[in-house]
Amino acid sequence: MTIKLTDQEISDALAQLKGWELREGKLCADLEFENFISAFAFMTKIAMHAEKIDHHPEWRNVYRNLSIALTTHDAGGLSAKDLALAHAIDQELGR
Amino acid sequence: MTIKLTDQEISDALAQLKGWELREGKLCADLEFENFISAFAFMTKIAMHAEKIDHHPEWRNVYRNLSIALTTHDAGGLSAKDLALAHAIDQELGR
């Protein structure tokens, strides 16, 4: 069982992340790329990170748009794993 | 402007495809793979087909599940492009 973050921990984390917001308890970001190739290439990078840390995003891609939602099912909310993945995504975005 | 398929054409096409259904006018399929690696590997194959025929899916991936919705925005409905992509997906699935 993964430990769920407290509201305070989530609030502190959001202040450090860029372009993320809470929606229905999930950590969400909407990204727009130049085109489909760029969007899917980015997804491929994140897929590698996700598999490596064994924590995977819920994500939806439509052409150059990518919406990501992070949550930890076995914690019943957000956990440190979501923050790690969000930070990896921010780093890949260079933001 | 891409030509929109008629209801009859859509009905005929659905009879030839496997595991697809209409939802809100879009051609949809829900797929389940062994794990995330398999799901994302499949998405990568389809991404190549999509880019090649310049027609891209709306798709959502959550771990080993992949939901695909096909539509042609500039036709205002389904077109032959959606059928081509659906057939390519069926072929990759070996079904």
C-alpha cells in the first residue's frame, strides 16, 4: 500500500511544479506540441520513465494535444510516485 | 474537405470490422493488453500508421488499457480515413 499525500503535502508540491493542477483529486496537465510526431515522441520518453518507476499515467492524446492525469490507485489518492512522474515530465519539457 | 460516409456505408463497414462500435458518431474500440509495455508498443505501431496516412486517433491509455475513437473533423463525421485506420489497427491486432 502506497502512502497517500496529505493536503498540505499536495499544496506544497503544486507550488513546485509548473503547469499542473488538481482535478477530481488527480494531478493534471494539458500539453500542446508542434504536431503529432512531437507529441508522440514526448509520450514515448514519458512511457520509458513510467515503466522504469513502475508508475503509469492516465493520458489522452489527440493529434498534438496531450492531457495527463496522475493518481495512485493503491493509495486512494496522490502519492510521492505521482510527484516523481510529474517532475520527470516537467524535466523532459525543460520547464 | 473529406467526404463523410453515409449511414449505409458506416453500417457496411462495421460489419467488416472486428470489435468496433459507434459512440457519439465516432468509431470506437477498447483494447486490453498484457501490460503497459505491450499497450505502448502497440500505440507506437499505430502512431506510425497514423502519421503515414496523416490521420490520427483520439486515444486514451491507462496502464494496459487503450481506448481509441476515430473521427474525421473536416468531414464532420466518419470518412474512409477512419476505416483505413481501423483496418490497420485490426491488422496489427491480428484480428
